[in-house]
Amino acid sequence: MSEPRKDQQGLPQRQPQDPAQRQWLQSQASLAPEASIVDRPPRKYLLPPIYPCHYKLQRAGYMGIWTGMHAAILAYFLAKNAANDWTEGLNVASQYGILLSVMGILLAMSPTFIGLLRLTFLDRIFTFEKRVHAHKFMSYILFVWTITHSSLHYWTGVRYADSANLTRLFVFWQDSLGITGQLMWIFFLFIGVAALPAIRRLYYEAFYYIHHLYLVNIVLLYIHSQNGMALRYVTGPLVIFVSDYVYRSLRSVPLIMSRRARIRYIKFHPSDVVEIGFDRRELLQHTRIGQYVKICVPELGVFQWHPFTLTALPSETKVM
């Protein structure tokens, strides 16, 4: 006779009498090695993964086009100022690179506007559903341009302070141009540090509210910009971004005030996946492929809306 199987505590397991149950347990035992792979915790990254996570033709094309635009700006202004001072060309190129990055981030974070673009032929070229990853990649480019622009001003400021026998620290805080530049760099550094995955997962509240410093940075950008460059280039995307936000807020207010979806169940799956089931008739009647909803839990945060993918069967009355 073979020794009966034992559980994790060393006690003998009770074998079911029903053949169907016994067959089901054997099938589950055969799947145990594969299940361990599924339950393996996800890999932790110090920095956010660079867009795209898995390289496809559309996403690689986006990265090539966006990087090529900034490379063209850099090459144009360096060639234009090659006969004079190359640092001046790099300074002007960094200004246009920063403005282009801010424009792209504002448009990428306008979901209603992106939804309209998906109705055009551009949906065959770009993967608009990855707009959040796209805004991360734009932020990396913005970070490079910010370091370049700030380094040039630090270099020229230190040289000026040494020639005029002034304190180096005072040079960068003596006028509105230096004050706004210093504040934007500090706020942008706070936003970048708070967006690191290790901090965002543990202190989401801090990440969420610190991320809203971009509103202060946009105001400072208008004050800092010379010759009205921000007014000419950033105003259009900013109007689209604000209009998109106001439209989504006004559209969601009646749903929040009039009805709330009653949660039927909550399940936790491997890899930090949360499944929430609620009655479809209380919220949505028809769903489409790729559609998602944003759920707000007022007890956790009135202004926090977390996206959840919709999955539903025609025969079910729940949306998950």
C-alpha cells in the first residue's frame, strides 16, 4: 500500500469518495507547477518602464517620431548658431524642446481628445490606449531638456557671478527669470521622485497630490517664458486639456450625485489584480471591447479615480 498524501502540516489528506471530485483534484495537482509561475510576484523596477513595455511596430514608430522631432530641433539650432556660439543654439533648442514636451504631455493626458483621434486614420498608426505610457516617455525627454537648460544657465550664472564679484547663490534668485526657473526645476524634481514605482505604490496619496504641482509649473512657465513663447505654443494644448477635464467632471457629477453602483463582490487575484463585481443595470447597459471605467471610493479620496477594465458576458447581469 502506498503512503497517503500529507498536507503542509504533515497530516494525512482525506481523499474524496466521489470519482468526479477525485479526478478534479488530480487535475489541479498536475497544474500546480504552472500555478506557481503565475503566482510569482511581479518584478520590481526602480524607474518606471520606458514606453513601450513590449516593442511593437506602432509603439516603436511613436518613439522614433517623437525622438526624431527633438533631434531635428537640436540639429537645426546647433547648425544655425554654429558660426557664433554653440551654447546659444543648445539653449534655444532646449527651450523649444521643453515647450514641445509640455504640449505633448497635455494632449496625451486629455482622454476625450484622444478618443476623438481614435476615430481617425491615426488609430492605425499609433496605439492611443497607451497614452499614459506615452506621457511617461515624453516626461523623460522633458527631464533631459530640463537638465540641459538648467545646466547652461548655471554655467553662465556662475561665470557672471565670478566676474562681478557676486555670491553665486544670489545670482539665481535676483530676478523673476531666475526665481521661476529655480522653482520649476525643484517642483519637477519632486514630481519625478514621487512618480517612482517604489514610492508611488507605497505612498499613492503623496504621489497623487504632488503630481498636481504641474499646474503650478505651467503658471511659472508662462511667467518664465521670454518673448511669449509659452503663450504661442502651450496655450492651444492647455485649452484642450482644461476643456477635456471640465467636460469629464461635468459629465461625472450627475452620476455621482444621482446614483452609486452597489458592489456585489470583491475578489483578489495574483499579481495584485482586483476584481469588482456590480450590477450592470445600475451603471451600464452596453459595453465595448477595450472600454474601462474609473471608480471613486470617497472614503479613500474624493478626487481619486482608479481605472478598471470592463469584462462582461451577454448572459450575465454583472460588470466586472
